[in-house]
Amino acid sequence: MKVSIITVSYNAEQTIEQTIKSVLNQTYEDVEYIIIDGASTDLTCQIIDKYQPYISTIISEKDEGLYYAMNKGISCAKGELIGILNSDDIYAENAVSKVVEYYQKTGADVVYGNAMWFEQDREAGIYRCDDIEELWYRMAIPHPAVFVKAEVYKKYGGFHTKYPIAADYELMLRLYSNHLKFGHLEEVITYFRIGGKSYQNKKLCIEDSKEIALTYINQCNHKEYYRKKIYDKYYESYLGYFWENDRSVIEKGIHNLLSSHSLKTIVIFGTGKWGQRVVYMLQNTNVTIACFVDNDKSKQYQSVCGIETESPDFLKNYVDGVLIAISQYGNEIMEQIRKMNSNLYILTLSDIGKAVIQENEWEEKK
């Protein structure tokens, strides 16, 4: 069967050759490669032309943006299965062969694998999805590692271009809400660079993702549960946005939040990235950090940021507040804490994010 791979580019001279080579070096033989360029003004087109004999379709003309170009590529595609690889991303070795084998075994309408982030050729973390239900509140799957049946595009349409940053999320949620079969291939399919368009336009991405999720939430069987998750994700995302752009705003927001509850001491649940960031957030407040706690036994009784880490059992006799500095398993940890000590005041990263937004007197879109 034929597989179509689409790459969309614009002024990608620094990265596109690596992208092209990763497609042309695939071991799967029947690959149709389509490149849609937005009339680049740098050396992108010259680099593409070097590989012209091996590329099925090359179109270089002005367009209205990323997702317009992807839709153009989909309209050209003749393959049974279609993958989209951005001009700064790379396929892993044998990725297409693995996808085809999995697709033929499962008959999935949408096949998604794992992706590896990298920055300056250094691996930075893995992007994977163990629970496809997370699509109800976030883009849970890495779009550069997604392959969709061509007939699915014909029936359900391509990318909605009203979302200039998050149309890939809208498409995946639209397909999932229509009960299509999603299959998870447990392999790293793609390597992608940190710093793409959604990173560069993070605020717009946060707002659009919330709007998209709320658009489809009524088609979910557990809509109230996931509605809360949508807002939790929204607030956490803005917390991340301000961490990267204006930490002084976070300090004001967290100070007001803790003051409103008259907290004198706090335990930080989780010693990871956000746990350590919370230490920074609290440094100019009057709140004392009693300790970290962590479910990972290897981290217990270790020092993090000069603060001791205890077992969660520490909370059984604790009398003040706990801040859960973990995003992914926040609800499970909250239930764990409540079973140990129902009198504790529990805060989450979402609570901090909400306080930060209120500090800025931002009006949320309902």
C-alpha cells in the first residue's frame, strides 16, 4: 500500500534537509513524498530542488498559513495512509514500516506513535500518550507521529484553519469524538525540535485549545469530569506561560492565594520540575516550606533545593497546607492525601495558575 508523507515548509533552510533525508531514508518502499512550501525567501527551495528526483510533488507558492498548506498536501495525496512531518522534525529509522505493519494488524483509523523532543541535537524528553481519553482536555498525542487513513480525511475533512496554532488538536478531537479507532504504536516514530510555532505563540495556543476542548465536551460521556480537567489544564498552561515570560506575576498571584487562606507553612508534594519551581515562587512570601513529600521511595529522605523530602506518611499528622506540584496525577494524589488527612488544605498548580490570571485581571473566555 502507498503511504503519503507531507512536509510543509517556509524559510526552513536550517532544518529541512535533515527532514527530507529522514523521509527518503525510510526502508518502506512505496512512499509518496509531498512538499508544500509557502514561497520561501531563503535557501529552502534550493535545498528541496537538490532532492527533486526523489520527491513526488513539490509546490512552492504563497499560502495563508501552516494548516492551509497541510490541507493542500492532503488534497494531493494518493496514499492509503497519510503522515505529516514538519520541516524541523525527523522520522526515526524504519518509522513508516512500523506504522504500516501496525496499521495492517489493527485497522486503526488513526495510528499514533511516540515522539522524542530534542533541542540543539540533545534529547529533552519523550512525548507519549497512555490514555487517549486525555484528548478531551489537551493535545495528548504528538501530531508529527500521527498517520491518518486518507478516507478519514475525505469523510471528516482536514484542518480547520480558524485555529492558526491548534488546528491539529481540533482535528484529532473531532475524529475522536466521532468514535474513530485510534491505535497507539509504542515506538518512537518522530524526533521534533522544541520551539515550533505553538511554542512561539503559546498564549494563542492556550486560548484556542481551551475553546476547542469546550466545543466538543458535550460529546463526552464524562463531560463534567473533563470540563474540570479543561480548566485545570488552562490554568496550568498559563502558569507555564508566565514562568517563561514574567515570574514576578506568579509571585504576586501565589502570595495573594496563600494569604487568603492564612497559610503559615506548606508541604510541597512532588520533587520534580514544578516542585522545585514552587520553591522559587515561595521565596519572597512569609510561608515556610515544611518539607517535600514524594511517592517515589528513591527520592524520600533526600535533600532537594536544600529542603528534606519525606514519605507521604508525614501528612497524617500535619495541620496546614499541601501544594500538589505535579500535573499528570494531580487528582489521584489529592485523593491519596484526603484519605490520610481530610483536614488539610490542598492546593494545585491549577489553583496557582488561576490566581495568577486573576492577579492580571484577565477576562476568561467562557
